[in-house]
Amino acid sequence: MIADGPAAVTFVAPGESADGTVAAVSLDPMGRDLGGPSGGAADFVGEARLFGDDFFGPSVPGSTLALAGMTVDEVLTVAKGLPEGTRLLSTLAWTIPDGVLAALVAPLATGGSLVQVTNPSRLDSHRTAERTTVDRLA
């Protein structure tokens, strides 16, 4: 999304500065936040965690090019076919456009989600742990 005006948050290298809000990011390998603002910088992970994976920007026109020469409308038409809210278990490669459409766009277009598996020997444990509802296997 391109917004009018200056960025709300600017990320800079350590020791550099920028106008506006300064954000700090923890280097914790488990993705923990800083526990609140630190040294005048906003705790980015702590702030970002409060928001879901929702997009609040303007709608994208259906005629906009989206993937491999296809428009948004064409991508969504091709990606249909899964039940609403599908939780897809997939081992498909993300080839363009077929793999991306079948394994990524299709579940998202239904309001669902994706569990991408790279170790097919553990499919049953992934199905159980992730509570998947549909498989698409290579």
C-alpha cells in the first residue's frame, strides 16, 4: 500500500536516526518482544503482535495485474474450488503460477489457511497437530 505523507515508522540501522517514530526489534530467536518501549523507541514486535493478519488498506481493483500476467479477478477465479475456511495441508512446490495458486492463494481466497509441509514422512502428525481439513500433495 502506498500512503500519502511520511512513513509512520522508519527502520534504520543501529546508530542511525530518522524523522518520526523509531522502532526497536528484539533479536530474540523465539521472537519475544522487548517488554515495552526501550530508550525512546517503540517496541515493534510488541506493537505489531496486537494486530492480526488483516489488511486494512484500500481495495485493489480486479483488473490489476497480480501473478504471471493474470489479473486479481483471474487469479481469484482460478484459485476457487476449496470449501470456505479450508485449513490446507500441502506438499506442493510453489511453482508460478500453478503451485502458488493451488497451495497458497486457494486457501487464503476461502478465508482459510495453509500448513506447508516439507517432510512428507510426518503427514499424519501434521494433520493431527495442525487440524488440517484438506490435503494437496505432490
